[in-house]
Amino acid sequence: MQPIYVGVDIGKRFHHACVIDATGSVLLSRQVLNSESDLNAIAAEVERQAEGAAVWVIDVVSEISALLLAILAAREVAHVVRYVPGAAVSAMSKSFVGEGKTDARDAKVIAELGRLRRSLRTVSLRDDATAALTTLTSYRSDLAAEWVANINRLRAILTSIFPGLEQQLDLSTKFPLILVSMFCTPTAVIEAGEKGVHEALLTAGVYRNSAARLAAAAMESARHQSVRGAGESDIAALTMRLASRLLLLLDERKLLDKQIAELFRQHRHAALIESIPGLGPQLGAELLVCLNGDIRNFANAGKLASYAGLVPVPRDSGRISGNMRRPRRYNRRLRRVFYLAAMTSLKDPDSRSRQYYDRKRSENRTHTQATLALARRQVDVLWAVLRDERPYTGAAPEGAVMAA
């Protein structure tokens, strides 16, 4: 029996499925509600057409495709699910006649890509820990973006009414935020006095030494400003609300980090990943999400490094050869994980990571180039550790020579 290919244009409420055979003839094309009953019905119909398993190709691997993946994994027939990037679908659409864009057309293009390209990455169902980490890490990224935006907004607002205090404080930490949530104008600081500010900070849970330092800094800044800014009272109220909001956001981020760390350590590969220098629970969780919980989704370490954008690609033409450039299509989130892990591993001056980095620097590489080279090396280490299921010890095998 010839293989059957099912292209699914993923949507939030509806999907569109297009079924084609090995010759590209359309056997079925219809809209499917993103519900268990409809998805089971289309899966059963595909199984009848294929007389068994089929190759499913999707363009989105996220929360909106989770139900489809779970249903296909639960079927008695072992379906194969592959992923095609949206950019590839967009480029392939130009090869077909017409300029229209519909869900049906996109589903047909996705199915054709599955038929023509056998190198598409296989998608496996995530385990419980990885599925939960996917949502939690995404939420953490949103909180981080909100934190940065609100910190910048608070700095701008505080500068408009009390620039001296803004210059004295590191508003990305807890205790200065507590101060600003109670005293954010020269008038309020002078009326309370240094002793009053100090006592208020102690009552709010600020450490004694920090409270004394912050109270002195606030009073010193207030003495140097006698002019009251326009709209000071209303702006001050907004400033205090924003500082209080940032304190809540800080507590939520700490709680979320703790939850992510606990969930990460429930994964079977957590101890192996943490044995690699630079990879802690937060970066480890991001790594698991990028790998979809299983490194076997990649054929070898080179494929994983290429997916992370750590392998240069050739740009040759005619007599020009050996012209390598930075890749453009890669998983930026995964690249960030390896880059930050490489930077973190440099903190130990006696580590093999530091020795490798220093050697690259001695070869006239820039800091970024040397760090990327170290990140590429860490991909090989991660691959070997997870393949052999043996933790990284930092010791080189007997007789081994560190390669370039």
C-alpha cells in the first residue's frame, strides 16, 4: 500500500486537513473542529484511506496542536507526525499556481512538503513534565518582558518627579522598590524624616543595614531638590502603585522559578543535564522544551547544533568556495540556551570550558566567536551525556586530545 500524507493547517478553533497519496492526488480536504470527537473522526477516516498508519505533517507545535498530537499518540495505529516550519510553507506556496491564500491551500502545501521532503523533523508526544514546562517557561518569558517594561516605565516616571532618588537606587531589586512604594517625592521624604523612613522600611521587612542606607540616600537626594514638579501628587500615586506591582511581580517570578526547578528535576534526564557546566534548572527547562523532551528527535549532535544555529553554512557559487556565513534559519531560543550556558560555565577559572575559551581567544577570536565555539562544544557534550546516560565529570578520556 502506498503511503498517505496528511497536511494539517493548524488553527486555534479549527484545523484544515488535506490528505494526498504518493502521487499528490487529493483524497480528502476538509475543515476539522479542534475537538476530540472531530479529530478522532478524521483520524479514523485517514486510517481507512491508508489501510493503516499515515504520515501527518503539521506547521505548528504548540498548545493549539497539543490535542491533535495526544489523539494521534493514543490511536492503536502508530502514526508518524512531522513538523514543517511556517517559512517553508510560505516559500513552497509560491511554487503552486495562483496567488490566493486559504486554509485548504495551506494544508495542501503542507501535505506536499511531507510527501517531497523526507528530512522533516519527527514530532513525538511530550511527557507530562515537558508539557508543563512548555507552558511555565512561556509564562516566565512573558513575566520577564513585563518586568523589564515596568522597570523602564518606573525609572522614567520617577525621574520626572525625583531624579536624584532614581539615580541613587537599583530599582531591579526588592528593597529599593519597597522604598519607592512608600516614599517617592522629596516632600514625602522630608516630612517623614530620615528616622521615619528608616522605621517604615524596617516595618516593611527591609534588613537593618539596607534600611539605614536607603533612608540616608533618600534624605540626601531630597535635600538637594526644592522644586516641586508639575502634577507631582498624581504622578507619585502612580509611581507607588507601579512599585507595588513590581514587588508582586518579583514574588511571582521567584515562585515560578521554584516551580520550574521542581518540575524540571522530575524529568528523567534532569540530573544528566545539570551535570554539564552552565546548565541549571532554568536553562535546563528551556532546553527540554526546545528538544520536546527527547534528544532522539535529532539524528546526531551535528543536527542538534545546526538546529541551534551553531553551525556555519556555506555560501559558495562558481569558483568561490569556502565562504561560510552565519545561518539565518534556526531555533533562537535553543541558541540562547547554549550561549548562556557557555557564558555561565566560564565563571570557574580552572574548568575545561575556561581553558577551551582561552585557547580560542589566543587564536584571535572575539569574545562572541569564542563563546559560540564553546557553545558548539557543549552540544557535543550534551549529546554524549544523554546518549550514554552518564553524567558529565569533566575528566577527559585517557589519551584524548582536545580538538579544535
